[in-house]
Amino acid sequence: MTDIALPTDDRPSRIRRPAPAVAPIPVDDVAQTLAEYTRVALSTGARLEIDPVEFTADGVVWVPLWLNDEPPAGARATVRRDGVETIVIRRWVEALPGEEALTDTGRRWQDIWLENQTERFESYVLRAALARAYPDVIGDRFDMGKPRVPRPTEPVEGEPAPPVTPEQAAEVDAAVAALPWEPAETHRRDRGIVNDAAPVPHPPSAHIPRLHGGAA
């Protein structure tokens, strides 16, 4: 008896509809960036060990869980690469993004940090420890949790220079006056030049023959 293959129809219908596409799971930028740091560190083949991040209010007592409403004064992370320990300690006031740092949507990073203080601070200091322990593969990467604020540049042509306060001008004058200046006469005498006056050109003496133009 010969087997008969029945035709199949995979086209969508009211009875058989295509499975809906699975929506990507939203991942917080902190977790995403930290996962990327960890993935790059593990790609080296080195043994990676990470201790729980600890927080402190005074730099003496360190706890793995921060229960106060106020942000911790500091945090530290310990990372071991093939047994070699790397410890990074950061202060909260130095890690907190400035008011000028904005996300792509225009929101202040500082507000995001203040909403999730320990999570942001923990991820930041741990990424710093991973970057120090694995500088060959992580290096100086852009940190979404602590974006860099653009530094002021020199004024463009035609734009007025920033004003200088009297205090700043006084500091510059004092610094210039403190330099070990020496009179130009001292340097000239060191080179055997006694007369500091600039040489004045004079016409040749009468006994010096003069050359006249003309064919020889």
C-alpha cells in the first residue's frame, strides 16, 4: 500500500493565526551596562569573583544593605581577577551626576539617581571596579549611569571671551610676579655683551674704498 501525503496549508486563517511576536523584555540601563561589563570581563577567560558592594556613612562601618533614607556617604566594591583583588571606593557626592547631565529624553540623571540611590550607586562603583581590574578589555567606556558632562570649550571666533573677575586677575598677576625673572642685562653679560644699547648703523669711514657700479 502506498502512503499518500496530504497537502498542508500554513496560511493564516480565522482558526489558525500566527503566534504573536514576543515583546522584548525591558532592561534597565544600569543592569544592561553592568551585564555588558561582566560579559566582557568573562570573555578574557580569567576567573572572576565579585563581592557584595558595601555602603558606609562614616568610612568605618560598612554594610551590604543600606536602610537609611539618606544616601550613603560612600560605597566600595571588591573584584578578583584570577585571585588578584581590586578594591574601588567612591564617595556619593563625587559619583552623583551633575545637574547638567541629561538623558536622551531630556531627563536629569541626578533625578534618576535620587529615585534609586543604592541601586545606581552600587552599579556605578561595581563598574568602576571591573574597569580597573580589566583595563585591557573594558578600558575607558561610556558609562550610562554617570554620563560625562561636556567640558567648556574655547570661544569661537567673534564670540567674546568669558569675563575674568578681579580676584582671578590678581591671582594671575601674583603668579607672574613670583616667577624667577632675570633682567635681560644679566643674560647679555653672561654672553660677553657689556653694552646693552642696540647697535646704531654708521656710514663707512673715509679710508674704506668704495665700489662703483659699471662694466669691468
